[in-house]
Amino acid sequence: MVVGLMGFFAACSEKVKNNVSYSGFPQTEQLSVVKVDSVNDVYMRYPLRIRRNDSCLYVLDLLSTEYACHVFAYPTMEHKCSFAKKGNGPGEFLRADDIHFNARSNECWVLDPNRSRISCFRTSSLDSLYKVVDLDTGLVRTLDFAFYNGSQFIVPDYTGTHRFDIISSTGKILESFGHIPLKEKDANISDAAYGQAWRSFVSYNPENGVLAMATQLGEVIELYSLPSGNLITVIVGKNGMPKFDFIQGYMIPSGIMGYTDVFVGKENVYAIFAGYTIKDIVSKTITKDGGNRICVFDLKGNPVKEYVLDRYISGFSVDEKTGVIIASDLNSDQPIVEFRMI
């Protein structure tokens, strides 16, 4: 359970500057599944990420053994093809952690953190690779990315010296921004340990220039403004920063599982939140993957609304115009479900 939990940990202070702290939302609404999308033609072991591109739905299966990505016609959910073949050969993927589209050029990009590369497919010819970007050797095992400025990428910085990097179309680091939002650090703990402990999922909206980083552990979302890279705010929930204990020479997470996915919309930021403790996972009190809440904030970090779901989801695609959320339910044999925001 909880695939992808990082193995590098650090003890963290609770001191934050320029932050929005909150203990609840002004509105809470219950959402129930309005549609279950049947995908009987394809077996998926761990469909973690969902991206919609025009009339197609792309689903990334983190634990697939044959193909990492599957394409379905939407809304009929007819299986069109599978691509990003798993394996050790040329053009194959050891692992696939995220998928994004460049709408300007009809390109689909897939991240392989084990090979430290982002590979490109043409949406019109997904059966073969179009090009590959090998990431800068100064990066530490990149686990998420977002598009920036047409041909560049935003990736989290796990060195601990910054929060994110701008990467060129050839994979080189162009600029680095931000710092882990702590006023004080333990001098006995390396920057790299902090960087790994603060693993975050990222989303960027080029229309408003807002980048969101949502922590996998703890309850923290950072908002930045690009191209300046200035911090807008740090949103800290009641569970606070990622927490860790030092046990027999190892830093072990002792707090909560936090966010599992994040999306920056036109006026709001949406994030799937888990909130159960590490102890709940170890004791098997929690047997579900993902989170059953979607937290909504405005672009200044103020809490707007909380949706409480009738099931746990791990990844989502948010369409603000229609109010439709397409999500992955890893706990069901029919893992693609839809909600409608009220």
C-alpha cells in the first residue's frame, strides 16, 4: 500500500513564513460518484494518473508490466491503444510516473524517473517515440514535472537547496527557485535529506502563471508566481509540516500521508488529500489507497471549499467549465470514476 513513499526522511520544524494557516473550510460538500467508466478491455494494476486531451482519456498505470499508458475514447471509454512499453530495451520504460500534454505541438510526454528522462510521443503516432530528453545530472531522481513556456519543464528540486527547477528542452537546468519553507534547519541533517522528505507533486497553469507544490507527507501547499519565481504563499493545514522521528539511525515518517495530486485551475487550486497517519498504514487500520477529500483554495492560498467523496481516489482530471472530475479509484476493479462538482 502507498506506492512511492520516499525512503529519505528528515526532521522538520513547524516555523513557516508568509503562510496561510487554516483548520477548516468555509464550505463542505459531499460528492458521490455519478458515473463508473468501464475499462474491461484493459487490465490496470495501479492507474495513478489521469489526463484528458480533447476527446481522449490517458491513464498512466504505475505498476504495469507491459505498457505504462492506455488511451481511451472519451466519454465512450473505448480502448484505442496502449503505449510506453515497459522493459530494458531502447525506447522502453523502466518506470513511468507522470504524463502531460503540450497542446501547442500535439505532443504527449512521459516521465521515467529510473532512466532520468522525459520521452515524447506524437499524439497522432503513439506507437513510436518522437524524441527523448535526458535530464540534467545535477537533478536527484525526478518524480514529477509540468510544462513551462512551451518547450521547457518545471521539476521539483530534491537536492534541498531549492524547491523547483526550470529545465530546458534539452534537459539542462536553466534556473532554480524557492526554498523549503522553514526558518530553521537542523545542521546535522543534509539539504538532500530535507529535499527528499519534502517530495511534492506539481501543477502549473500558464494562463495565470501560478505553480502549486503539494507535499506527499504533511499538509502543505506552496504557491509560486512565474516567471519571477516569487513565493505567493505557503498553505499549512492543521496537520502541519511533514513529521519524522530518528530511530536507530534512520529518519522515519511519523505524521500523515498528505496530498496525492494537485491541479491549478483558472481561479482555484484543487488537491486530493488523504490525511490518515503513518501508524494507520502500519497497523492496517487504513486499507484504502488515496484520499477521500478534494481541497479547494483560491490563487492566494485562502481555503474556498472542501469536497468529501464517497470513495478514495489517487489521481484526477478537473474540468472547471463542465464541473466534471475524472478520477482513479485504486481500490476498485472498475478504477475510473467521475464526480460532478456542485
